Amino acid sequence: MKYIDEFQNPELARRLLDDIHATVTRPWALMEVCGGQTHSIIRHGIDQLLPEQVELIHGPGCPVCVTPLEVIDKALEIASRPEVIFCSFGDMLRVPGTGRDLFQVRGEGGDVRVVYSPLDALKIARQNPDREVVFFGIGFETTAPPNAMTVHQARSQGIRNFSMLVSHVRVPPAIEAIMASPDCRVQGFLAAGHVCSVMGTREYPELAERFRVPIVVTGFEPLDILEGVRRTVRQLERGEHTVDNAYARAVRPEGNPAARAMLEDVFEVTDRAWRGIGVIPASGWRLSAKYRDHDAEHRFSVDGIRTVEPAECRSGEVLQGLLKPHECEAFGTLCTPRTPLGATMVSSEGACAAYYLYRRLELPTTVAAVAGREVTPVV
């Protein structure tokens, strides 16, 4: 298949690996900021093929995982109302809120429906004028344009019973927050190619210069990731820190002007809480005043929600790159895909789910020693 098979060529992968091994002379820590890249890395064992001096740190690149618990609980409250049809992508239904998830709300009688596009939710609103239809709009810059287009259409077509619960986040402020953290070990970034295909690369040069880190726009297939690592390591070895586009077949410096124009019309930048991390300034979008009538948070009174995170869950540390999933004492024991404590074990892009799915279940002895007890992962 064009653009897939040729980017999984084992001979070309070996050449890239040989180049990386020949280039690296000292330890380097790189962070990928995309859950799709994390799953590709773990699925293909890319991190295990790299030189031991090159460490890949998994960043907060899973949109489901970083959706704050307060927003999940607001979704649960809205979805429980009898007048509401609550629409969402399927991966949000099992994300744990405080005490329950959307699947449980549906089991209790809530009208919770899985859709494959926000336009599906708009169609449902058109077909059910006597019901309030709410779409759960989450994600990075990649899913924001179709969500913005849907709200734009709802307003232009006068579909007043449609609203959106918005929890969109932006990647560049997250990179800035990671680099500003005193615990940061990251020396280079593999930027998410699909995000840059929408937004372009204009926000990255200032970050690369200020924090003196290379930022390489990278795709998702094995050769894409290896090429991204190769370019990042080469810059680090040379003492360089520039923005480099290794995904030119999909990314242009200006991004997608039409998508960006739609985003600027429908959304406005706001501070946003990230689950397990906290509030990052200017890291999110909310509906602008022009579209406020379609904002579910304004339409429904869901203030004053008190949230409680499971004490055993360390997904916040995983999202910040401070902890590998199997270094969490609950991983594979208290926390599994069937009984998740946090969103990183639920989402198809979550790092914990990747480690569990591809059997990275080993628990380092140092972690067991710190915990003061022996922990045996469930296989």
C-alpha cells in the first residue's frame, strides 16, 4: 500500500539504525509528543533497537489521556440527563471519571451514543429537535478543525439543540511547560506530524531557540520515526537546535490555511487543565463568543463538580515522561484495560495501554524495592 509498506521496509530500517549507532557518542533523551508514535515505537520495538545511549520518553501525546477529570465528570453529569443525547467517539466511553464512566451512564439508562464524526452528532440533532444533543469534542489540533466546522454548520443552519462539550488542547504550550519543569530531562522532540499538517511549524522555532532543543516533525511509520530520531540525534551531536521537517510528504510550513481559518473563527485560546499535569497557560481552545450558544458548559449548569483521582494511579507522571508505564506499582495488577485506573490504560493511544498490549509487562526490581513489596504483573 502506498505510503505504508515502503515506510516499513526492514532493509531501510537497518540502514537508518546503522546510521544512528554510528552517530551517537553520548546519552540523549528524546520525547515523542504523540500517542500514535508511542504505539508505533512499542509495537515495532523501535526503542529496543536504538543504541542504549538513546532513550525515548513518552510525552503527553494522547488526547483522551490528558482530558481533565473535571471535564470527564461534567460529561457524565450532562449524559445522565433525560433530555440529552450524548454523542462521543468510542474511546471516551471507558475513560474513568470520579466513580464511573460513560458506559455505566449508558447502562443506567442514559442515551449515550458512539459516533464516528461530529457531523453524525449534528445529524442526530437535526433528527431529534425535541432533544438536546451534545458532542464530546476533545483532542489536539488534529481533531479541532472538523469539530469547529460542525459548530459552524450548526450555527449557520440554525440547529439550536446541538452543543459541544469542548476540551481541545494545543501541543506547543505543552512542550513549553515540559521544558520549563525542573524535572525535565528532554533534550530533543519528535513533533507530531498530523498536528503540524494542520498548524504548520511556525510556533516551533521560538521554542527550539529558547530552550536550545531540536524539534523534528516526524511521521508514524517505523521509518518515519527512525528518520526523526536520526535527524534529532545528529543535531544534538552537532550542538544544533533547529526545527526540521522529516514529514514533508504531509507537512508544509504554513500548515492547512483553510483549517486554521476555521479554528480562528470558531475557537479562542484559553488556559486548559491537562489530566495529571495541571493547568497550562494558553494550551487549549474554547468556543468563541460568536458560538457561545453552542457551548455545552454554558448551556448546562455543571459547575461545582468535585473530582477524586485514584491514589494508586500514576498516569500523571507517565504523561510528563517522568515514569515508564511498567514502573508504576499498579500496572498490570490493579490497573489493566479491563479495570483501568487512568485514561492512559484505556485509550488506543495511551502509553500504558501500549505497554500492556505489546507485553512490556516486566516490573523493574528497583520499583518493587521502593514499593516495599513484590508485585507480579498479570499476563
